[in-house]
Amino acid sequence: MSLFTKATSKAHKPMRKGVFFVPFTLLLVTLIFGAVDSEGFSNVLDNLLNFCFQHFGWLINFSSFLWVVLLIGLMFSKWGKVKLGGKDAKPTMSTFHWCAITLTSGMAIGIAFWGVAEPLLHYSNPPAALGIEPSSAESAVWGLKTAMHHWGVTPYAIYLLFGLAIAYAVYNKNQPMAVSSCLYPVLGEKGLKRYGGIVDALTLFAIAGGVAHSLGLGILQLSNGIAYISGIKSLATNPIVWISVAVAIIVAYTLTSYSGIERGITWMADRNVDLYVVILVFLVIVGPTYFITNAGVEALGMYISDFVSYSTWMGITDVGGNLVSDSWVASWPIFYWGIFLAYGPVVGLFLARIGYGRTIKQFILVNLFMPTIVSIIWFSIFGGSAIFLDYVQNVPLAEAVQADYSVAVYAFLEQFPLSKISMIVMMLVAAVSFITLANSMSTAVATLSTSGHTIDDPEPPAKYKIFWAIIMGGCAIVGVFAGGVQPLKIMGTLAGIPIMFLAFFCALSLILFAIDSKTDILSKIKEIFAEKKEKKKNKSTV
């Protein structure tokens, strides 16, 4: 059977019109605004972001830490022994395929893009509030530790918060395959029917901003790869190259999504893992192995020991006699948590779909810790090698990254043997990483915007997957033309702000699921008000 054979669905799955048309209209307006006035679009994004950081930055930072604590607590609770789907449920795929899809659907283009750039940026420009000397031995380890933190358990806890609540609601409480199902113990059956569509429409709009961020990074990185390999540096900023790369990626992830999880997505995830192993082994062999291992272990120790303090750090510092948060906090951790929140509900929906038959403890272990371990290894090897080249061998990599983030990995690989081949492999890593994420997201979004899905027939109609793949690709192209990495980061972060509030209700749902609450909160509140009303009525008649 061909890889790109259409994944068939056994039943008619109608469109959820409210969920489909509301976010589509908002996205269409965004696309038109960005295309007509890219400078004005970028200014609006900046103003919105500044407002959100001033009022909600602390809450984003602190709540993201709380989700890690909550999930680890649930993993060790009695609830952790419960199987998703009931005691007789059997997994729908092998453990290896499950881990491969989980790994690549969450990390995507992120570590491929930032593996070299981020550690170098932290090493050469640590936050002023900490008083660390830039480009020093201390900042080298701090840079690695910080990158590990940003791509460690915290982002995966955000995904898992939604994924676990959705999976339990769908497989153990017979709720529909939708993000809003995670609120079942809060809203109840009646509340879900009334408000569920609003929740799903909100998450659908948010994920478009998140995917636009990732696809935009992919376009920039692949364009720079073409420029480096060809020797024509001007291609990196050529709009025709950007559009050509975008179209190629959109076609690729549309085709694999069209084929369904069993063929396209599983195949791409497996190839992605193969490429990760190839490039990592290559760098361990030709890179500064001694420094990689020593600095990586030290950074890991700092990451673990500083986890609580850094998770709640807002960088309060004196600026002109006024105590304010260091702007670095807004530019890095809060930026990231916002982007991961934008992804959270829909990545969670996808993780729920492939988690059937696993215990809750297994679900948390694989989705929280397995990607974290890979991220730590990735940043230790890529980031450690890059910092060594800059500090010890005086290769001006940090300077190159400051000028353009997207050239980082190619300027880095240029320093090693077989550089052209390794650049091509890295381009494949970037392309396949994004395609794997994007096709899982277009599948999840198509699932969200249609109804009628069951455990035996979970595949959404192909036409919806294709439609959303094109729309999200269009958002990414607008972001790239609006100014590159920064507008893309802002789009992703802003999309996650409203999801932060949804995350609190999702966390409450998990607690209620774990204690096996029999009554939803909305109904309980109505009962309390009804009782008070009845008492007042009785008093007035006495």
C-alpha cells in the first residue's frame, strides 16, 4: 500500500460549523491584514504582546511550573494505575512507534532550529539581573542549562495537562474526541453542549498561531541551508525561495496527513528518529566529546537543582531607580510558555488519540520525560560543541547567531568535516521535524472541526486536513514576510495567552478525575444557588 494512499473513514463526519467558521474567519482577517500591511501587522503584535507581558507574565511563568508538580503528583498517585480505555483496553500501536510519534509531534522544528542558536545566545548575552559575565566559562554552562530548561519537562507538562484530561474523558467517560471534553468534570454534559464549541474554536485559532511560528522557523532555516550549500548567500532572504520552501513543506505534510496516522505520520516519525540518531552520532564522533559530556552533565545538575527557583524567577532588577522585571524573562521563558500553551490543547488532543490502552503512569512517563531526555542530549551535543568552538577555538559563532538566528546551525556545521553532507542531513532533520509536527496538528485540527469520531474510526475527513494544512501554512508565510523570527515568536505567544486560563480549568478537571468526583462543578454551583433561592423563598412565606 502506498505511503500517500488516502486514509479512509467508515462513517460520515459532519463539520462542526461554529468550531470551523469562527476561527477560519479570524485567521482570514489575520492573513489579509498581514499581507496588506506587514509593518502595521508587526506593530499591532508588539503592542498586544507588551500588554500581555505586563499583566500576565508572572502568571504564565508560575502556572507552567504548577503543571509539572501536578502531573508528577498524579503519576505517583493511585490514579496512575488506571488504564486509558478501561482494564481490557489494548494499545493501538507498538511502544516504539508511540514513542517516536510522541517525540516528534511535540519537539518538531524547535530543537532543530534552536539547538545551536539558543545556547550561544544565552552564553553570549545572559540576563543582566544575574550579573554573569558574557562569553565566560560560567555563562557557557548557564547557557546550556537554560536551553535545557526551556525544552525540558515544562513544555511537555503543558501538552500533557491537556492530553491526559482529554484522553481520560474520551476513553473512560465516553466523551467526544474534542479539546472541550477535558472540561467534562467542570461543566458536565449540559455545560459541554453549551460551551464546548467555544472552547474548541478558541483552541483551533490558537494552534494556527503556534504552527505558523514553527513553519516560519522551518522556512527560514531551510532557506539558509539552501544558501549555504549553494554558496549563494542572497537566497536566504529571497522571497521566492521562502515561498518555494513553504509550498514544498505544505505539500509534504498535507500528503502525509492525508495518509493518516497508521501510514504517513508513523512513517515520517520513524524517519525523523533515524535522522536524529545519525546527526547526533556524527557530532559526538567529530565534535569536542570531552567538553560535551562534562559541560552537559554539569548543566543537567544545574537544571535539576535550580528548577524551582528558575521556574518562578522574574528577574526583578533596578532600572533607573525603579524595580522591574528583566526584559530577558519576557523575551525567553515567557515567550516559550506562551507558544507551548498555543500548541497545548491540540497537541494534547493528538497525544490522547495515540495513548489508548496505556496506564496513566505510562502516559505521563513517556510524554513528560522521554522527550525531555532527548532534548537534554540534543542541547548538550549541539550547544556544547558550538560554545566550545566559540570560546576555545575563537570561531565567531555567537556573533553570527546575533546577526541571524537561522544561520546558526549551518555556520556551526561548516566547522566540521563533511560539512556539505551534514548540512543536507540537517536540512532533512529540519524538514522532517516540521512535517511530522504539522501533519499531526492538521490531523488533530481536522478532528476538532468535525464530529462523529470513535475509537474504532478516529480518522477525520481528508478534505479538512488539507484545508487546515493550507491555512496554517498561509499564516506562517505572512509571519515570515512581517519580519522573520520575532513576529513569528509573537504570533505564537499571543495565541497561547487565552489558553493559559483554559489550562487552570483543565488542571481542576484532572484533580476531579483523580478523586473520582461524581458531580460536575457547574451543576454543584447551580444546586447551591438553587438551595439558597429556595431558603429565601421559604423565609419570605413565613
